[in-house]
Amino acid sequence: MTRLAAAALALLLGAPRAFAAVDYSSVDALYFHRNESDKLAQSLAAIDGLLAQTPDDEGLLWRKGRSLIRRGEKIEKRSDRLAVYEEAMDILKRAAQADPKSVDAHFWYGVAMGRYGETKGVIRSLFLIKPIRAEMSQVVALDPGHGGAHRVLGEILWQVPGFAGGDKKKALTEFETAVRLDPRYTANYDALAQAYVHFDRKDDAIRVAKSVADVKDPKDPAAYVDDLADAQKLLAKLAR
């Protein structure tokens, strides 16, 4: 058993009654190293163990939803991926209801709906646009500096057809805002760089892609590995 997993297990065994305050640090440590071995599965197992004692804990609920989204992203079979996203949506809705002021619950609930919609197909998921926007608007209202919410709003504007409210120029503005507000969250960079490519702004695309390597303290170390690889692929493509 890894040290992180052991620490998470210690949380399960250390209290004879329901937690007065849950220590999320071990769960988060597993999640942020989910690119290593089976740490994503370990994070979900630790969360489930803690939820057995505190089933309505908002912090555990949104963390479980977050990890389920990441699990779904790795599943190839469409029906299985949709099932995982549906489970994530249900759990994250509970989290948002448990604490209406939880920025993370609202954010990840919107992300789960977005992943479900992408998998189902944009045209078949137009009904999700309004609730996703509502969740992201709530996130921005609670935390005006939340770059991730702007990226999600940008993705909606980018992917949705014009007749349903899509607008690539407005999407670009949202992507720029996402990187400006949250430069340590490297998942924001690729969308902006790709948008610059679309608008024939090659120099800006190169600048943004190169900026990923300059992030020395990424908010999500596991995602950084993939984000850096995506940036390097784009730079190689633009160099041809």
C-alpha cells in the first residue's frame, strides 16, 4: 500500500464516530497524482470509506464526482462512459444541494453535464446548455476569479451551433479570461491556443502553447503532464 493510500485508510480507522471535520488532504493527494499507477481508484475507495461515515458531506461528494469524471474520461465504451458521467452528475447535484455556496460542487456539476453532453452528442444535448451555464454563472458569482468556469462557458460557445447560441469570437474572449484569471490551471491553455489557430493568430497560439512549460506550480499536477504534451504537439504542428 502506498503512503498516500495508507494515510487515507488511517482517516477511515481513526475516528470512532462520524467526523466533526473531514480531512480531505489525503484524498486530494491521491487525486492530484492520479496519473500514477491506480491512484484514481485509490482516491475513490478512500472517499467511499469516508462517505460511509459522513454520507452527506459536501466536500466528499464533490470530490467523488470529480474523480468519477476523470474515470469516465478514460473509458472507451460510450455507454459505460455515459453511465459514469450520470453517476457523477447525481452525486454532484447532491453536493450542490448540500451546500449551495460550494464553488467546487457547482463547477464540477457543470463539468459533469458538459462531459455527458459531449459524449451523447452536442445536438442531442442542447437541453443541457442552460443548466450548465447556470452552474458556471453561480461559480463566477461565488468566485469572480474562477478561470475554469470561464473555460467551460467558452467551450459551450465554441461547440454549440450558432442557432443555439454558439459564438466562437465570444468563446475566444472566455478562453482568454480563463488563462488570465487562473494561469496555474494548465487545462485552460489548450482551448485558447486552438482558438487562436482557428482565427489565424499563429503567433499568439505559439505564445500560449509555450507558456505551459513556464508553469512551475500547476494547480493540477496530473493534468499538467497531458497539458504539456498537448502544447508540445501543437507547437510541433505549427512549426511544420
